[in-house]
Amino acid sequence: MRISTIQTFNTGVNNMQRVSGLAKETQNQISTGRKFLSPSDDPVAATRILQLNQELASRGQYQKNITAVTNRLALEESVLTGISDVMQRIRELTVQAGDGSLNVDDRRALGQEVQTRTQQVLGLMNTQDANGEYIFAGYKGSTQPFVDGGGGSFKFEGDEGDRLVQIGATSFVSSRDSGKAIFEEVAAFNLTFVTTTNPRNTSLPPAVINVGEVHDQAAFDAFHPEDAYIEFEPVDDVVPPRVNYTVRRKSDDRVVEGLHNKLYTSGGKISFQGISVRISGNPDVGDNFLVESTSKQSLLTTMGRFSEGMTSTDVSPEGRARLTNLVEQTLQNLDNAQTSVLEVRSKIGSRMNTLESTQSTHEDVALLSKEVLSQLQDVDFAEAVSRLSMETFILQAAQQSFAKIANLSLFNSL
């Protein structure tokens, strides 16, 4: 068979280029640590590597979410523990208040400590996390949830939102609890009421209504679930002209019997349907205050009523009876509030266990995914170096043999 000189040269050059390309590819694998440099080199492996990287990125985000929620729940648990400790102290003071040997000054001193403890609890309820969000405000994290309304009453300005955080492909966990569910929606010992100042009132400084008290439970039970509001009428409605008010039912605006155009005294007692409240300040005409019946009583209201009761008790038989009733109701309401807090702490513990087990699962699966990923894309350096040595040797042999074959020409024999 005839082999032309040009054919010999082309075959030798092509072989050297092929072996040189293989050696270059192996060298690139060693320098990058990857088996292939483009998806076209191994489409199946490239697809699997992309899936694994996406899965690892998702798990990394889930783990970050778990860490954030764990820290958030740990803070909430710590705050609730602090509130429980204060409630225990208030309970001790309540039991102490029932001691018949205490005089008026002793009980007022107890009331002052309760006021201080109330402000302590208020501060704990308004705790902020590392991001500056209030932990008991629901979705309204930037809004202070509990606000002092004056007169021993407090308002909840947050909402009942429950923020869910994704910790797995199909797993979510609540990262916070609304303060309304924990501290506001507490079952009361007896039917009771809450007082609210209309935010549209115009008096400056604003007149305030206190938390009030139920002094005739049977009469109030008969009134429940009706609500009422106290509205200030024009001064000319009475002679001589003076500040006056009318108490009306909320459902139909009917005047509560005997409470039409009653003369107003700042801090004076306003009694109707078995309850009494006090309004302080100088209300404008049209200002009104709402009294809503409820079967719930917030922790702050319980503490506020107890504090007010301690600072306004007297030694009369009626005063002693009121004190006995106040102590009984406060103890029961504190127990109910403590139960509410303990239930939430139990839920937090359950969520923390879920987070811990999920985190462990993510770590185990991520480790396995990384091992598979390494098998798919990481080069075996020992094998690659050995292969590079072989390819280099073949290239050198091809170059030397080409040089010898190139000299086998008839021109060299002339």
C-alpha cells in the first residue's frame, strides 16, 4: 500500500494534537479540581450537579430560618418566664393583702408595689427582638403592642397575626405568638368589662377612664352581654350650666335609667348596672368612653384593678367585703393568666423540639448530598496525575516517532 509523505505528516500531526488535547484536558481537571469544565462534557452529571446545588442552597436557607426562629422563640420563652415570675410575686402580694391584720397604709404599700410590677410586666410585653420588632405584636412588628391608656387601663395595639417560617420543603413553624391570645384573651373569674377611651375625643390633655370594678356581680350579670358608653353632653343641658354626662346602652342608645345629664366631677365614681368607673380630666362635649361586657380579663387589667383596690380600700364592713372579693377574684384571674402563659410556653417547647430535629435532618441530608456531589464533580487527583503522566509520555513518544518517520523520505537517500 502506498503511503504518501503528506499523509504521513498529517497522521502524525493529528495524533500529536489529539494526545496533546487529552493532556491539556487532564491538566485543566487537576488545576480546577473538577471532572469536567462544561455541561456538554457530561450532560447527565451536569444536570444532577445542578439539582444537588439547588437542593443544598435551599437547605442552607432552611437552616438559616431555623436558627432565626430558634433564637426568636428562645427570647420569647425567656420573656414569658420573666412574666411568670412577676405573676408569682403578685400572687404572693394578693395573699398577703388578705391578711386581716394589715391596715390601710400597709395595703396601699402593697398597691404601690403592684403598680411598679405592672410597669415591669408592661415592659416585658413590649420586648423587641434583634431586628427591633415587638415579639408580641403579631404582624404589626413595628407597632408597640401594649400601651398605657391611663387610669390603670391598657390597650392592645397589635394584631393576632401568626408568622409562619418555612423550615423544609413542606414544613412551616410559627415564629411568634400574639400578645392578645396570651395576655388579653384570659378567662375571667366572673363576667366583667373593659373600658376604652374613644380615640376621637378632643379634650387636651385627654380625659381618661379607669379600669373600674364590679361591685354587684348579680346586677352586672343581668346586664351582660350589653355594652354601654358614657357621653358628655352640652353644658347648657343643665341649670346652672355645668359639665354633664349621659350613660347609654350601646345596642340601642337607650339611656340607662337615672343616668341622663348627670353632673360630672373629675375622679368621681360613676355607677350603673352593678359596676363603677371613674373618669378624670376635663372632657369636651361629645367625648365618650366605652364600657364593654366580656368574659375575658387581661393580665394587665387584673393587676391594675388589684392595685387600684389596694389604694382605695377602707376599714368599713363594706370595704372589707370588697377586699375579700377582690382578693378572691385576683387570685383566680392570676391563675388563669398563669395557665395561659404556661400553655404558650409548652407550645414553644414543642416547636423548639421540631426545629432541633429538623435541623439535624437537614445536616444529615446535606452531608450525603455533598458526598454525592463530590463524587460527580470532584476529580480524583491521584488518578488524574497518573493519567497526565501517561498522556505526557504518549505525547513525547509520538513526537519522537514522528521525527524519525519524517526522516524516512526518498529525498534523504539521494
